[in-house]
Amino acid sequence: MEVLLFTLIAAVALASGAMVVLQRNAMYSALFLVLNFFCLAVFYVLLNAYFLAVVQIAVYAGAIMVLMLFVIMLLNVAHPEPIDPRFSVLKGFGALIALALLGELAYIVLRGGATLAAGPAAIATGDATHTQGLASLLFTRYLFPFEVTSILLLAAIMGAAMLARKRRERL
Amino acid sequence: MPTLPTTVPTEYYLAVSAALFVIGVLGVLLRKNALTIFMSIELMLNAVNLSFVAFARQRGTFDGQVIVFFVMAVAAAEVAVGLAIIVDIFRSRHHVDVDQVSWLRG
């Protein structure tokens, strides 16, 4: 049952991921990416990462994608970009690199070494304690990265505000 | 395949993660619109997040999930600053085509 659900959601995730890349209209790409994020949230639930599933929806689909949609609509770049029919060497090279990467990843995945059907009981039975477990690790062992991340976010806020402010004279 | 496994094995998640990552790489390499390239980068980041959570479930620890937490925070910061840069470039050039943003090219 879980495998059927996984297959269905994986098909939707891969299809929407492909549509993100293939759509000519940036707005449609963004909406397909939101669908992809929701599929990933379902994956996180299947992997017993309930807190991360909710954070994925709240942060990625709810904040980051909304911000991108704002910018797409603000800059009005949603008109379809024309498909360049010429086959350039660059495009062929890019496709080749992507195929090589896919081959490498397929080899690693199929070779095995990641074989474990179910996680141990510590995570499998932890829906009441999952957030606890995550928090107990986040605030003890990863406390320093946590604090540094807050500084990073502050720097990002200042940088974004400074870059997007209205200049008094045109540079 | 006579019986399906009751729990999804880790390799299935890794395969989906690899495929999503490669789709993201194709998007970064083949698209011209800066915002679409940005979205492909987010796709790549999410593919790696999926890998992390899958391995965290397999190993039985929460370290992978903490890393995903940080990746999400860093991705949010990166999107904010990157979009500010794109808006700034658009304000002076009135397009977001990365092929034409070549002032630094020698």
C-alpha cells in the first residue's frame, strides 16, 4: 500500500519536476514547482519526518515560492520565451553532462549498499516524539550552526533590502 | 515481482532524488530565464533534501533531518538575496535573460 502511494507520488513529483524545466512560461514553472514541493512533503511524511514535511510546505511552498511568484509577476517576465530551434554545442554538452550524471547516480543507486527495508524502531514509532528528537539534536549538537544560521538570515535580510531599494540616481 | 515490500526501500527514494537532481541540472544548463534557473536550483536542493531524509530514516538518527532543516534555511536566504539581485538587474536592463548578462565576459 505504501509502495503504491510512493509510486504515484513519485510519478507526480518527477512529472512536475520535468514540467518546471520544460515550461516556457515562468509562471507555470513556478506552479509546477509548488506541486513538486507538495509531493516532497508527502515523501517526508512517508519517511516519518513529520516536522520537516510541515516545514517544507510552510517555508518552501508557502514562503519561497510565493516570493518567486511575486517577483515573476512584478517583473512581468511570464511571457513565453521563444524556443531556440538551433541545436547549439552548448545545449548538447549540457544534455551530455546531465546524462553522465544520471548514469553515475543510477550506478550508485543500483549497486546496493543502501539496502534496509525499514528503519529501526527509534524513528518508525516516533510520531509523538519526532519533533522532540529533532529538537533535542538541533539544540544540543547543532546549536552553533543554529545560531550562525540566524546571523546568516540577518545578513540575507540586510543584503536583499539593500539591493532592492530605490536608488536616488541611476548607476 | 511476486510481492511488493511493505515499506519503501531507501533505494527508491534515492532513485527519485537522483532523477529530480538531474532534471534540475538540465534546467540550469538549458534555460535562459534567470528565474527558471533559480527554480531549477531549488529543485536540486530539494532532491538532496530527499536523499538526506531517506538516509536519516535508514540510519535511525535525526542528523539528516537537522541538515535538511539548515538547508531549507540557507535556501530561503539564498532565494531572498538572489531575487533581489535579479530585480536589480531587471531594473536597469529590463530583461532577465542570462545570455545577455555578459558584461564580465573577457
